[in-house]
Amino acid sequence: MQGIHLTADLSGCRKNLKLMSDDKGLREACLDMVNSCGLTVVGDTFVTFPGIGDAPGGVTGTVLLAESHLALHTWPEQSAVTLDIYVCNFSSDNSKKASQLLDTMTTMFDPAQAHHQSLRRGEIRAAHNAQSMGQEWLNEHSTYAYQLGSVLYREQSPYQLIEVHDSPQFGRLFRLDGDYMTSEKEEFFYHEALVHPVAASHGNVRRALILGGGDGGAAEELLKYPSVERIVIAELDEVVIRVARDYFQKIHHGALDDPRVEIRIGDGFAFVRDTTERFDLVLLDLTDPDTPASALYTAEFFSSVKKLLNPGGAMVLHTASPIFRPDIVRTLYQRLQKNFTLVAPMGLYIPLYGAYWSFAVCSENLDPRLVSSSQIAERITSANLKDLEYYNSSTHQGLFALPDYFKKLVEK
């Protein structure tokens, strides 16, 4: 029962208009797209209705899925299509497959206007207090959940469903397409690990690029260093920035409006391709590798980022859970090692993500594993770093102290 329900109203369609009155052709196209997205067809029905006068009739089609259904209706006289996709997540999380199918079908018709909506179905409810529990899948075999609390904000942006909840465990928490992103009370685990091991090791960060990071948490940590002169945040979704400003001041502490920070709304891939700037640090503060951000986790993209680094610079990114997604971790490190001379894995438990999580610091000549505890302590003092809740000179070394199973997973 628990799953995601997606709808789209497409108008002013400019492509494949003949399919709108061709039940056989439309059926074939739909089945191909369903299969390419990894969903399972168990049956289908497509019917063309009589037209009025010289106008062709539209098509109603339904594809029954093992995961639930796809339904669509066409109005060729209006160049319009409505789409309805529901998938359950009983044995595995099919949300990303459903989103991919909706995006593929929308692209096929190339509408001048598209109105998308997303609804989470059947959230688990805790028996003791009937509060909604937000479930997230770690892999196809494992899941976890937290009590969400009341909904403070919900909006379907052009890219994703954005939610803010007032949770009893973590305070205000942020979800994208039903996946946990960050929260007020434990964000320091992720943001301090992403920023400080590399920034303190570098010792003189002046210019930094953050790809993603629209919550402002990574920028806030970087701004603690007096040497920082400029930060560019390249965020795809302007709604994320707006919601962070309105609801997550306790995470960014005004960093999004600091004069040293420039926010660029748009595709991070295109920014990296087109910019002539060079940076001491590039932080990939993105959604997971198996999301629409997947293009920013390729070997080709890592190569492009490397060209933006100043001498002694480094790229940092999170690389999924080695416990629950060893396949992703192994693949990412192979791509990173193909591009960078030094790839330093690190790991820690992140409460909101429900698992031990991995990161990587990538460079040609900066190796944070070789910076001593005394050097880190000195740099923390000289930078007057305050309000750190996880990172210190001891945890710096601990982040790079890997268990053997993780070492074997990322061996070159």
C-alpha cells in the first residue's frame, strides 16, 4: 500500500501528436518506456474513441503493473495529455522508477506547459500515537522510519516534491521526493564531515564551489573560516533555496544571504562545463547517486570538476552507505580513482540517513590523512572555529580510520 502517486497535466504538446489518436502506436511506446524504467507489465488496455467531425478521437490507455498502474488519456483536438502513475513500495522502493517514467513520457510529448503533482500514499502510522512515520529504503531488503510530525510546508517544484516537517526527534526536517535530506538537530554530522576534514587540511581556503547544497548548511560551515572570500552555490531548484530561507535558519544561520555567497540557480553540470572560475574546494552536496543527480556522479563529470581546482585543491562528496549500497560505493570509487591521484575515503554514522555513511576527499596532492592531530588542533584554534559539534582534532583521524570491509570495498 505504501507508495507514490504521480500525475501530470500536459498542454500545448509539440511532439508525437499522431500517437494521441493511435492506440496501437501509443500502446507500443508506453510499454517500451515502462520496461526501460524497470517496472513490470502484467496487462494493458488501449482504446481509441470516435472523433467529432473531422477531428480525430483520443485514446485512453491503462498498463497494469506488478507495482500498480499507468493510466493516460489524450485529447488530440487540444494537444493535451493527462498521465497517472501509481507504484507501491511494498518490497522495494519504486519511487525513482515512477519519476523516471513520468519524466520520459512528458519528454515524449514535449508540452508547452506541464503541471505535475506528487502524493505519498499509505505512510506507516505508529500504533501508539497515530503519528505519520516517514519510511525510507536503504536498499531493496532494508528500510527504516522516523516519526515525521506535522507538515509545515509541502510543494511540488518542477523537479521534486519538497516537504518540511516538525519532527519530535530531529526538529524541522527536510525531505525531497520522500527521502530524508537534513534536519535541525543532527545536520552537523553530515555538514561538518563534508566540510571540515578537507578545509582544515587545506589550511587556506579562499574560494569554494558547492554543487547542490541549497539548504545552506555546507556554506555555513565554510564561512567559519576567516580566509574564505567567495562561495558559489550552484543549486538546480530555486524552491529549495526559498524553503531553506523560510524554514531552516538554524541550519544555514544566514549563510544564504552572506555577501561572500553567490547563488546560481541552474544545472550544476552546465555550470561546471561553462565556468572559467577556479576553486580551492568543490563540494558535491547532492542527492544520492541513483537519483536525477546521477549525471554529476560520472567519471566524465569528476574529470570536469578536477579542471576547476586550484593547485592543492580538492573535491569532496558523499558516496552512499558501504553497508547497504556496496555496489554504488565500489563503482563511485573506481570512477574517482580513475581521475584523482589521491582518493581518501572516510565514514561516520549519520542518524537521519539510518546508516554508516561514506565520503571521499579527492585531490592531486592534498591528503588529509597525512595531516597530524596537532596540526588540525592548531588550525581549529587559529581559525577560531566555534560551535563545532562533531569535528575536532581526534575525530579528524577517526573519520579516515576505516573498518576492513570498507577498505576492501574501495581498494584501487
